[in-house]
Amino acid sequence: MGFQIEDGTGRGHRVKVINNNMLSTYSVTKTEIAYESEQNGRAYTWTASQNWGADKNVLWLRNDSVSLDLHIERIAIACPTACLVEIYVGEGSTVGGIEVIGTNLNLGSGNLADVTCRHTNTNVDTGTGLTLLGTVYAPATSTASIEFLGALVLSLHTEIAVNFITDVDLSSVNMTGYFHE
């Protein structure tokens, strides 16, 4: 028997050589959020629903992890009427409001997100430390989704805030993200 290539897991699997001396392989491609959820239990979602009124902070989140960055994947906004929404980023905002506990997307994991998250926090656009990242128009009776795909990275003590400029009655905001080195 000639040279053999075995897997590194110790299960004794060998690779298959097909015609022209090529290896037969199989690959799986996952998004980073799916990988972090499945392998490490470090993907979360934070949700708040309320009748906030006009020009209010509806969801504020700060990364408190000293070793991992928090990558924001998506922010989803649902309003019964058309709404103007501001997204702020930075650090140094005053913590107030009602605590929001993140839900781990890996339901078998007991990991808790190392963040501080609040809804109905102080109106962050009047304070210092945060910069306007963008303004989004959320149409009536639908969900507006802001896709960052993990590109928005919060390091230690950096934060993101979602402000509703328009009074829209009962509405909700959902923020999804994952921790990664």
C-alpha cells in the first residue's frame, strides 16, 4: 500500500483519489455568524418593542467584551407607519433605560452576550461621543432591514444606537450580531 493521507481528527478517514490523480473533496461554506453560532455559541439577537414616541432612542447596545469584537450583522425595523430612523455609533453615551437581554441563536449554548443593551435609553443624538452613521427610511407596515453582514465592528466599549425620529406607535427593532476575534 502506498502513501496515505488521513484526516486530522483521528477517526481514520482517508482521502479518495479520482482520475488524473486528483483528490475527491467536499466542502461546506458557512457565513461567519452561522459558524460562530454553531461552533462557539457566540451569535445573538436583541429585540425591543414599544411605543417610543418621536425622537427617541429605541435600542442602544455597547460591547463590554475585553477580548472579542462584536460584529453587527443586521438591524431590522418594523413600524405600522412610515418612519425615519437614525443609526449612531461611537462611545461614551449615558446608560439609561430598560435592560434588554440578548437571545443566543444557538439554543443549546448557555453563553450570555458580554454587552450592555437598553431600550428607551436617553436620546443619544443630543449627547456627545456618538456619530451619525446613517439615516434610514422605514416604509409603513413592512420591515426595513439594514444589512451590515458583520462589517460593522464594535470593539471594547464602542456602541450602536437606533433612534426613531418619527412617532410611529407600537414598533420594534431587532439587532443581530456575533462575537469574533
